[in-house]
Amino acid sequence: MNSILRFGGRMCAKLAPLLAYLSFAVVVLGANPFAEETAGPFDLLVAQAGWTVPGEPVSVRNAERSDVLDALLPRWIYQRGEIRAGRLSTWDPLPAGGEPGIQSLVNSELTPAFALFALSPNAALGFYLATLFNLTMAAWGAHLWLRRRTSLLPATFGAVTIMLCGFHTAWLYWPHTLTSIWICWLLWAIDRWWQDPNYGRFLSLVVASAMLLLGGFPFVTLLGAGAAVLYLLCLWIADAQPRGLMRIGGFGAGWIVAMMLCTAPLISLLAWYARLDVSYRVGGSQLQLPDAARFLLPHFAKSMPHVESAMYVGLLGLGLAVLAFGLILWRRARVGVIALYSLLLGTVAAILVFGIIPSAYLSWVPGLAHNPWSRSIIILDIALSAAATFCLDEVSKRIGAQALARLVLGFLVAYQAVDLASFFRRFNGPTPAAYFYPADPLVAKIKQNLRPFQSVIADNNFLVSGTLGAYGIPEWFAHAFKSESKKSLLSKVIDDPFTTATATLVEGESINLSSPVMAALGVRYVLGDAGIVLAGPRPDFGQNTIVPAHAPLPPMPGVDWVQFFDLTTTFRPQALFVRLATYARAGLAGEVVLTLYRNGEIEPIARSTIEASKVLDNQMATFPLPKALVLAPGSYRFHFTYQHAGAGDRLSAWFTPAPAKNCSLQLNGKKVPGCIDLELAAPRNDMGAFSPIASRNGMYLLENTNVPAGPYFLHELSGWPNRESSNETRLIARTGPDFQIRYFGPDSGFVVVPMNFPKEDWHVRLNGREVLPERYLGDLPAFRVDGPATLDFSYRPRSLRFGAWISLAMLLGLLLGWGLATRHRRSASGADGIVDGT
């Protein structure tokens, strides 16, 4: 009985920090799942014009979180659906024509956080639990590591600081944090292994290394591995142990074993990397001293909460770290492991984060040539947290009265927690679960009618392309790395489509509805605002003219904008599009009024009013105009006012500060060269085979009436498909990623499948004989047929063909090793008992 009580007491003591950090994470997140709340940037989602939810306008906490909504979560939601249907999907057909599924390292679907997400009763709750888990594990791992070298309260201070540091706060929902939370766990495992190497501790080293590898962000994995090697060096210097080389070798062996356990996702990563050109990605840092260092200070960190520069560790954490570094240098680095490590890691981190050494001199280091060094903020934050922990530990040792020491340190921990929590809320906090990809009639209509191998294009009113993947809707422009051939093909559908190398955020006017590539790609629907159905004259700066960059106008209210505009032909506009800016704010009060005059007349010929709350930052606002309005050739002026603005609400417009042929600008009665970025719009005459089929709340849904019903047949690869091109092809069967297509026609030609097709991983049999594809339009797989044929498609990626077996063999080897170690331990214990008995 006593032994049971002792065991229970030990377990409670070990789990107490976990429960404390879990409770703190619940408070910091602030979401109450029992009140239909979740955590995540879903306020940013529903603030887009494409969604309408009760309680609008929605205030956006932080606008720099779109990647979670258009990249990570759509993939997670698809895989969650597959798992709950009883299968693991190795191929995700939704983003960019399809990509590897659960075995893809960069999708973070082999993490405990994703497991919680997939197993939860609903996705909104699952994402909350996954986020809660990540925060808790970040703190608990840091606590276990720091507690091995410092006393309780200093370790708690360091754990809270690492938990809510700038990096974790800013990248909370990304694979960056899904990876970085395991760095301190790896340091803890190394410390245990260094002190007493045994098989159990070797396994903890392997597990921590594997978790770091599987997190989903390779550069953070490399940073964590580098931090681990540096910690091993500090242990070698400051905590010499017998047979040190054996201990270092054990660390290396642990990493090799972990990599073999993760062979499948690692092979998938290497295959993905080999197919892409990443030469456009360059190393180095945009954060330069001394300006960037201000983000370590509370005023700048909290007033300018930007994801890429968030490095805040609290004013108290920074002050203690600076004192610690001074103390370490004063002692000439003759200090313990944590102190020495914080100094060396902080030095390395500062070099990377602030680009102290030019990237050209460090591009040979793995990972530094093609990744922004600002991501090294994670190791800077860990270094500062460890230094602050060391400083507090030294202070606690020098306070004679232990009760006083605990009181002072407890107060400092509480102050640090409140300070960092207030910073955390600049980025994260509760949102209604109803905001988690809310239902939309137009999206539901698409989902109901879309057939396999058909897809959708949505404009920027539905955020970055790929967001509709959360509803199970394929998008060719979804957020993903794309080959050069695919980029070349997609650029024929949208003008200048890539906002970044991986993301597409476009306006409806840029979509080439009449392009025959629409049918070739299987694009059945286009979804967006009036820009997909309306178009018209814009400012004309002349051909071969170097036009300066856009600039913001002085904001309203307080300034009158008058835009003069000339028409050379009769025009029947239905709307005026104007690019407005809200200074990153959402839900503005009041109304924006446009009044249209013929030049020289004082009576208006049209007036249009829109709610300021509907204006999205840096996007086109639509001012509807009377349908009966006819503008004869001549000069007109548009007068803009902002009425009933709230306190602090401002509106600007983007303009080009250069003389134009057909427009000029007047501000507060004074003419200035330049034109507002606007478009006077009438029904488009370049809609090709697209026709409007539905509209709602200013959003329009167009259907391509000439799109094939799926895979299609072409006589020659120089031709274009139409809706009849799929009449003689059928998708016969589909099992997981594998599928079968049958061609019934008598003619020779090509069966084209509009999908992404990495030929190393897909295997196709034509009437039982394996064949390789030709490429239609330089990218789409096309298979030559000479009459009726059956094509069987099998997805057999190398990562699973080889990697799964290697991982299974290594897992069995570890289990066998555990059994042998347990047997050896019992034998040794029995031998000791015999000796004691004699």
C-alpha cells in the first residue's frame, strides 16, 4: 500500500507541471469550446467579402495569418475526412492538381497535433485541441529541460517564456511551431542521455529527434538539430563525463535511427525538393541592426505585431538575459551548461536573425542558402529564455531567506506570464466556432455539381487560392510549390497569377475567361465579385511608359478626392471599382459616398454609397451605378467622401503619381498629377464559354459550358478540348488514389487527365501494359491510344514502396532492443539479489 502511495505521489509530482501549463494555455488561448468557440485566424477568413456571417462586420485580430487558412487547414481537413472514413489518403487531389498526402512531411500530418485534430468530434474543436497541445508541449518540454539544471521557479519562468515567445506566438498555427515545440524536448533527452546513458534514454532521444523531423518545417528542423549539436558541445565542455565520445556517438546513432523511422516522409520531401526549382529562394535576413532589435522591446513588439519580426521574450526576460550575458562574460564563461549554452546559442542566433555575417559567406551551411534567416528567431528566443532562467537561478541562490526568494521569483513569473499573454493576444485568441469555414450557398452549389478532375478558380474575395480546399473543392492555383511547366501553363489562365512564388491572390478582372486552357484544365466554375462579369476603361499612362509605384492618397475624412476621367466613346457602366486601403483595419464605421458629375456641371448624374465595413484593405471596392446610366464621350469627375467615420477610422486609395492620358486628380481643390487605381466597369465581352448561374451578396458564380466532364480525348495534342471531348471517356472505378479510365472511341489519339502527375510515383497500365505519358500543354499527362482502351492508374510513391519497410524494420529493431535491454536489466537485478543474499 505504501509503495502504491509513493508511486502515486511521484507521478503527481511529475505531472503537476504538465497540468499547470495546460491550465495556463487554456487561459491564454481564451477560447471556450463549451460555448462554441475555437482558436485560429478564422476572423480573417470571414472578414473577406466572399463570406457572410451573423454579427458582421468582423474585427480582424491579425491579418498576417492567411497561410493557415489556404494551405495547412484545407489539407488537414481533407485528410481528417479520409481517416474518419476508415482510410489513410496517400494522395490529396485538391491542391494544384494533386499532391502527396499523409506521407508528405510538409503537411505536418504525422504529428500528435494532427492526430488530435483528426480524432476530435468536429474540426473546430480539433484545431483548438491541437493548438492547446502545441502550447502545452512547448512549455512542458522547456520546463523538463531547464529543471534539470536550475531550480523550480527559474525553470518555470523560462518555460513560460519559451511557450509564449515571439516565434511561437506569431507562428502558432503553422508547421514552424509544430516543429519548434520539440527542440527543448530534444535538449532534455540529450541532457538525460549525457548524465546516464541507457537504452530507455536512448529511446527518448530517438523519439524527440523523430518528432522534430516530423514537425513539417525542414528549416526549423535544421535549426533544432544545430541547437542540439551545440548543446552537446556545451555538455562536453562544462559537464565532462567519462566516455564522452561514446555519449556523442549515441546522439549520432539516435539521429540515424530517428531518420530511418521517418524514412517515408523524408524520401517524400527529397522527391518533392528534386522536382522543384528553388533557386529564386535566397538566404539572408531582412532584419538588420539596430532597427530590428527594437522588436525585442514591448512598445514596438506590441504596437507592430508582424509575424516575420516577432521575437519578443518580455521586457523582464530581455533584461534578465542581458544581465546573464554580462555575468557570463565577467566570469569568462566559467559557468554551468545552461549559461554557456545560452551565450553560444544567442551568438549564433543573433548572427543569423540580424544578418551580421553576409549570406554569401554562410550559404554553404545546410539550409541557409534558400531560407530566410529570420526564422532563426526561435533559437534566439530559446537562448534569451535560457539566459534569463540562469540569471534568476543565480539570484535565488543568493537570497538567504528561501521564503523571500520564492515570493520574489513567484511575482516575477506572474509578471512575465501577464506581459507575454498580452503580447500573445495581439496575434491569437478566441473566435466563434461558426467562423470555421462557414457554409456558403455558392460554395455548396459548386461542391454539389463538381465532378472528378474538374476544378474552380476563386478571386481574392475568397482569400488566397486554396482556401476552398477546406470544402473539398479542387483549385489549380492552391497555395503550393509548382513546377516551372505548371506555372507557365497556369499563367495562360490568369494574368500575372503568382502573388508570391507559391500563392495566388488575384482580382476577377485578371482571370482570362475566354482562354481555351480553362477547358484543358477542367475549370468548371469561376467564383468572385463583379470583376468576373464587369470590365471597362482604366487610367491610361501610355505605352512604353515607366510608371512609378503606387502610393496612398492622404486619408479621408479630412481630404476631398476628386478624380477627373475622360471617355472617348459612349459607355454604359454598371459599377466603379476603386482600390481602397483601411490601414490594416476591418469593420470601419460609416459610409463611403461616390458622386459622379459631368465636368463643368454642378448637378450630379449618379451617386453610389457603400458601407465602410465592406471595404477590404488594399482590394477593389465596388460602387454600383444605376443600370440606366449612359455616359456620352466627354470629361467626368468622381467625388469621394467618407461620412460618419468612427474614431480612428481612416480610408485611403492607391494612386499612381504620374500624368495620364485620360485622367487627373484633385485633392482639396488642388490638382496633382496622377490617377486613382480604378476601373469603370460594364459587362465583360470576353467571357468565352462562361455564363453567370448564381449570385449572392455581391459575389457571382460563373459556369464553363464548354468544359469536359472529366478526362478527355484529343485527336492531336495541338488541339483544344470542349464539352464533347469527354463523351467517349469514362472514369470507371476509383479506390483511394487509384482509378481506372476507359476510352470507348474507335479513333487514335490521346487520353488527357487534368491532374498533377509526378511520373516517378504514378504507374499507368494501358490494356495491361505499363506506359509513360506524353505532356499536353507541357504539363498535363496524355496517353496515346489506338482505339478502345482501359487505363489503370496506380499511385505507388517511392517514399512508401521503400520507406515504409525501412521504418517498419527499424521500429521492430527498437522493440527487440527494448526487450533485450529489459531482460538484461532483470538479469542484472537478479544477480545483485543473489550476491546480497550470500
